[in-house]
Amino acid sequence: MAAPLAPAAAAAVVGAVVDPLIDVRQVLTICGLGTNVDRFVTCHSLTSMDDFEYMNHDETHHVVKMYNERCRDARHKLGFPVQKKLKGLLY
């Protein structure tokens, strides 16, 4: 049996804010976005995993193209492998 939490630790757990995008960030990281996850989320105004319902796998090219057009630094642009992984996720 686990020891009970100290009152301060219990209060921290109760007051902890759960990030609604934690699943989105994990999935996008697996797709290969890496450090670009936050930029991608901001670019497409993603607020929860449900936002992926509105993206069709046929539109992946346009989604990635729109993101790449907004990136000024070439290091942050997404390539073909990431596009295909994202398309597989949406399929």
C-alpha cells in the first residue's frame, strides 16, 4: 500500500492543471514533428484531440504547406516523411 501524500503534495495534485493538448503533443511528436510541435499547434489553433476530427487525410498536403509557408526558418519546416506520418495518423 502506498503511503498517503503530505498535505502540500496532495494540494499540488488537486490543484494541478491538466494540459488538454498532452495527447496531441505526444501524437505529433511520434509523427516526427519533434521541437516543432508547439509551433504546429499554434499555427493550426489546435485546442484538443477532437480538433483532428476536422482534418481529413486528403488535406494533409495543404495543412503541411500552410504550416511551412508560415515558417521563416527552414529548420522548422516539415518534410515529406512527417507529412506521410501525419496522413497515416489522420487516416
